[in-house]
Amino acid sequence: MASPGPERPILVIENDLVAPLGRLEGWLREAGAELVLCSPATGQPLPADLAGYSALVVLGGVMNAYQDDVAPWLPELRALLAAAVRAELPTLGICLGGQLLAVAAGGRVSEAETPEYGSQLVAKRQAAAEDPLFRELPITPDVLQWHVDEVSQLPPGAVLLASSPVCEVQAFRVGRLAWGVQFHIETTPEIVTLWAQQDAELLADYDLPAILDRSIRAHPDIAEVWRPVAAAFVALAADPSAARAAAGPRLLPMAGPGPVAAGPVAVTAGPLTDPAAIRAALAAELQASREPPAY
């Protein structure tokens, strides 16, 4: 029998109409959550505070975390995120949302030296083994990347949970119950296709058809990995006191771009940092997605 959902709704902030909640909406609702969508991109004002909400989800957007002139609601949103961290309200920031969380908590966001696009893997770090959301993930979960900025400095006291070869901060937790991820888990094939069309000129040096094809085909794998995380987030919204560290070793399935490998992998007290083989494979995948520049 499924656990009851939170008594109060989850507040979802949509910063950009081209970066909607996507299939994350269905995952949250099926876990028992009621959602309240606030879309400042359409002129809807942000709530003055987070009273009456059980959790906060902040989505992505084409602006960067400091472009208050482009998105004048960003100062208020950063203040809401800072308040959520202080209040230990379960919070999830996705892409721009994660960057805004980092800035709100005292971190820094910069232009990425190497942007990331399309279906890729990230690697869990050691601290993820005891994280309430990330501890059940496979060591190298599938994600969808589409970003030109990155968190270049974590907030004081933040915990690094996942990395990639070209972007160290792929996921982090600040405080007890606030998570930021650089990647996307909420997309649909239609959303990614729209992004590819809009960024065709920016990605002129990339093999865009290959990136798009791999991205579309990866969606079932991404759903298999992240749908349970959405349910775990709703469970924390219903009972924040459940955010306790895992006790003892856990068994996690290996996952990659294809079928799940047979046999579990024991997560012990040893480090879950990026093994050289994983980093090399991810770097090769990134390189393969790019065409040689024309000289």
C-alpha cells in the first residue's frame, strides 16, 4: 500500500515556458503529491513565503542565475530558496534551479568551460551512499544534460553527491533537505527536440542529430532511475524526519545507457568517487558527440 502524500502541496516554480515540469509532474502526483505551479515567466507573482507548502521544486531556464534584468523575479526566488534551506523544507532545484539554490546558499555559478548536451552518465560520490535521495541510485545514473553554466563553487557546508568528467558539481545537497542537480530528469522527447531546434546555431559544431537521437532513446532509462527518486522526494515532503542516513552497506544495481547489468554492486564505506574507467568512458562519449571543427 502506497504511503499517504503530503498534507500540504508542493510548490513548483517554472522559470521558463520551454523548461516545464514535464514528466516529473506525473511522477510526483502518482506518489501522492498535490502540486501548485507558479510561473513567473508569465507574470505570475511568486508567493511571499513558503507557508502552506510541504516542499519546493525550482525548474530550469535559458537565463543564468544572475540575470535579474532578464528575469526580474530571480532575487525573490533566491530569497525563497534561502528561506527553504533555513526552514529545512524539502527542496529540489533542477539545472538553473540548482544553480539558483547554490547562489542563494552562498555558492557561485560561472560559465562552463565545456558545455554538456544530451544523454550522459554522472558518477555518484562517496557522500551519496548516505544521502536520503541519492543512496538508492546506481553508481552511474543516466541523466539528460543541456547547460552552458555550472556551479563553480559549492555553498559553505554543501555536500557533493555526483560529478562528471567535465563538470564537477552535478549534484549536491545544502543543509539537510535541499538538493540541486545540474542535469535534467524531467524532460520528454518533445522538450528535448524543442531545445535542439532552438539551439541549432549554438550547436553547429556538434553532431546534433546524434545527440538528439541518443537523448530521445535514453528517456526510458532516465525514468527507471529517477522516478523512484521523485517518489522519495514526495515521501520526505510528507515526513521530513525520515531523512536519516543509511545504516551499513547497501546493494545498488549498476546502470548505464543500456540494460541494467546483472548482479548488484555493494556500496560500502569505501569511496564512490569517479573511477578512471568511468571517467574515460564518459569523456569519450562526450568527445564522440562533437564533430571536428572546420578549419
